[in-house]
Amino acid sequence: MASELTYRGGGVSPVAGAGAGAGGYSAKPSKPLAWLPRAARYAAAEHRPLFALAGMLIAAAVITIASPSTSSSTTTAVSSYYSSNNHHNNPLARFSVEPALHHRDLSGPARHSVGGKVPLGLKRKALRVLVTGGAGFVGSHLVDRLLERGDSVIVVDNLFTGRKDNVVHHFGNPNFEMIRHDVVEPILLEVDQIYHLACPASPVHYKYNPVKTIKTNVVGTLNMLGLAKRINARFLLTSTSEVYGDPLQHPQVETYWGNVNPIGVRSCYDEGKRTAETLTMDYHRGANLEVRIARIFNTYGPRMCIDDGRVVSNFVAQALRKEPLTVYGDGKQTRSFQYVSDLVEGLMKLMEGEQVGPFNLGNPGEFTMLELAKVVQDTIDSNARIEFRQNTQDDPHKRKPDISRAKELLGWEPKIPLREGLPLMVTDFRKRIFGDQDSTTTTGNQQG
């Protein structure tokens, strides 16, 4: 059977076998435009250049017709903008506006965007902030302020000393999130700032498991610094006045290296915080991490743990329960007490500023334990009696911050004196203590 070949040369196809030679095939016809390359001959045969040329002509016509109109409307918009915004009356007139106007969509409502940087103070970008220990006493007040400012806040807390009740009022807030997690274990989050508060801060709590306490200070701080480095977040460490130990210098300035017992019962906390400061500065110098260090002095206020062993909460709880106020030693050792809102203000100023620190954050008003007991008597119960007990090991004899650096470089100093702040704490303690007692009584009656 003879083969049938399809001929697409543009002429009449030769009949198979006609004029065939011995092979049965017709002679090869001549090709038009044989001098052109093969691809060009194919395009010419399909009439593609004609369609391409027509498309280019149409596009050129459309651009030619539309261009004057667009240019005219843009010019009109710019002219209208300048005529309606006098340079002398408009505070933003010094900024270039032409680029923004040329690139905006003129079909919609006009948006008079400035082409330069938006002046500071017009609108602050909301941040995503991580607060470790955010369900604790100080942490929960910090969370309140950050959310009030418009930031999104993630709280990480293992609830060893923190309480859900301290942050439960934020549970319906879409900008708030709480993760039950121990910072000794790594965690990966995406945030802009990290306030690292996680660690038991009262002697009763940090002595309960000293190994866990120092792991929290060292391993927990390493994990948070590693996270900050990985995501390029600014990191703030809440250290403590305990880094000064039983100080030989009074008042304490940030340049004082301290007098700490490295093998005492408080060392898990004191030396743990000193190591945390070391790690923070090493990351700052070695990894160029943005860090801040705050050394917090005695702080009081609502949401403190009622029975945490710290002197203010001890005295207030004992006075409300009609128990003796327990004074350890001779009562002449001194402390300085700042209200929690003052501390939170200082932490935020430190985080937002450009200074690394460390900074003392405390109230330089100094009280002996007997003077504090007198203030509590005047506030709660004038008949409350004082009971003396043997002093605890490594208890500092004097504690008073020098806050000159914070005043000068942060523009911060505490504003609420003890006699004003203490009644606010008493109101909170009274509600919680008597509520607990009522609940206990009710439970006992039901069981009986």
C-alpha cells in the first residue's frame, strides 16, 4: 500500500504515485520563500506577523488616547491639593506630597499621604510583647499597662507563684494570650519585645526549691536570650537589689559590685540573678543583642501573694487577721518600698529608652522594720502588737537605692509614697483574705 504524504506547501498537493519513479513518490515540489529560515517560513504561512502587527497598532492607539487624560487628571489633583492646603497653615507642608499623589488611586477618595517619614508622636506602631512570669504580681500589672497602650501581649507562666486570677480579666481580649509553660524549657514565639520576669521572688518561694530557682535564673534566661537573638527582639531582664547582697555601701549605686554569700541559703536567688545579668551582657556584647537590665528594689501593691514571706505582705495579712506583726531581729534593718505602678512605669521607660543599664528601680524612702510596722498599725489596726523573732540567715541590714541614673537617663522616679500606696494594697488583701475565710467556713459546714 502506497504511503500518503500530506503536502502543506501552499499549492496543489501532488497525487501519490502520479509521475512516480521506481519508488512510487512524486518529485519534491519547490517551496516558496525558500530563502527564509524555517521558523520564519512557518510564521508567514500561519499569518502570525499580521496578527502581531495589528495588536501592536491597537495597543499604541489606546496608550496615545489615554495618556493625555491621565496626565491631565493627575496634574489637576496635585494643583487642587496645593490650592486647598496652604503651606503656611498646614503643619505637614514641609513634607513632599507629589510622589504619594502620583501613585495613589485617583478613582477613589483622595488620601493626602506624606511622602517623607511620619512625624514621631502621630501614631505609634502596636507591638507584640512577651512577658515571662506575666501572671505574677509585677508581671500582671505590666500586662495591664501594655494592653492599655494597645500592644498585643503573650504571657508565659508556669503558675508556680503566678495566678490565673491576676490576668483572668483579659481572657476575652483578642490582643491577649496566655501559655502555661516553664521557661527552663525552650519555646519559639514571634515577638518584638521580651520582658523576662519569670522567677520566684520571695524567700519562702525561692528557698522551697533552690535548684529549680537557679535553673530558672540561668537556663530560663539563656532560653529567653536565645529566643531574642533568633527573632531579633529587644530583651529586658528584671534583676534584683539582692545582687548587692548585704551591702557594705549605702545607698547602693549601680557601679557597686555587692557583698553576696555564694553558698548561703539565699544564693540560689542572689547568685542566680547575678549570673542572669552576666549572660544578658554577654549576649549584648557577643551577639549585638538589644538588652536592658533593671534592678528592682522592694515593691508592694495589690495581687501580691498573701503568704509569701515578704515583710509588707506579712504585716498587712497579719494585721487583717488580728495576728501579731512578726519582726525578725531587732527591727532596725531598713528597706525601701515602691508601689507597683511606679515600678511598671520604670520598666516601660527602660524598655523604650536607649540605655542598657543596669538601673536601680526603687523608692529611696527608707524605713526600718519597726517604722513599717507603725505605718501598718496606723493604716489597719492601731492595737496590732509586735512580736520579735530570730533573724533569718543572710538578711541584709540596709537596703536603699540610689536612683540618680534613672532620674537623669530615664526621666523616672517613684511618685507614690508608702502611706498612700499601702491602703490600696490593704483593700485588695482584705477582699481576698476574708473571701478565702468565708469560702473555707462554707466548705467546712458542708462537710460537717
